[in-house]
Amino acid sequence: MTLSLSQKHILPSLSQPVSEVRSAPGSSGSYFLHPGQVYVAKEPQSISLVLGSCVAVCVWDLGTGIGGATHYLLPTWDGRGTASPRYGNVAIPALLQKLIEAGARRDQLRAKVFGGGCLFNQMREGGSRKDHLGMRNAEVAKEILTKERIRIVSSELGGDRGKRIVFQTNSGEAIVKEL
């Protein structure tokens, strides 16, 4: 089954791989996902992330147990320079594509979205708590997942503190801890 990404979100060519797909039998370790990375696992694994204004989009297939996540810093790539999963509009389509390539079924994908905080007053444009980098990051995630008809089953967005997330790729279970 192929992933049909909407025209606006077609993944540009990337200069480097954006994801590692793990499938070793019995691999049940943990992977720390750094900003600007995409990671997909065929076997059960936990993915750990630490977020502030960044956003994590965690997606899994209810039936196959294939899951993965992306951790991005900025909402949109403007087309200049190299496309990178540091940007939400590059990272999310890359994650969805890698999940499909690993064998996930598009109609069974579910998502959880985390982060998008405003940890410093300087991040607010014009002093507004509603218009800051973290919220713009979160809006991109919601927009792309909605357009791609990926159901967001939960989200924990905003706030003024960082978050540590541990996501289970096979079940979608996530533990969120405020920092």
C-alpha cells in the first residue's frame, strides 16, 4: 500500500537518511530521539524524547505494532538550503513514509502529539502566549495529520515547562513527565 501525501506535504529529497528501521527479533531496547530525527521500529521498542518548544509526533499501527516518532524544532522548511527533518513539514511526511515502507497499514495509523511549550518569555512574538514557536510547531503537526487523515488520539501541548516522553512503538502507550 502506498502513502498518498497531499501535494503540499510531499517529501523533498533529503541529503541524508532520516530514519533507522529496526527489525531485529527481540529488540526491546530504548532509543533516544534527538531533535531533527525520525525513527521507526518494526519490533516493540521505546523511544525517549525531551521537549520544550519542539514537537514530537508519535505514530503507530494498531494492527502490526510498527511505530515510530519524529522530533522537530521548527514548523516549516522554506525551500531554501537542504530539506531536513528539523522542520515539521518535512519530518512528519518522512515519518509517515517510513512507517508505510516498514509495513504499517495507513488505515490503522494513530498519532499522539507532544511538546510545543513556551519556556521563555523571549519566544513570544509581541508578548502573546498564543503565538509562539511551540504553538506554531504544534499547529503544523495537527494540520498535516488532519490532512493525511491520521487520527490524533491524544496530545499534550503547550505549557511553560519541558517534557520527557517515553513512547512504546508497538502499543502507542506514552509516559509524559514534566521537567
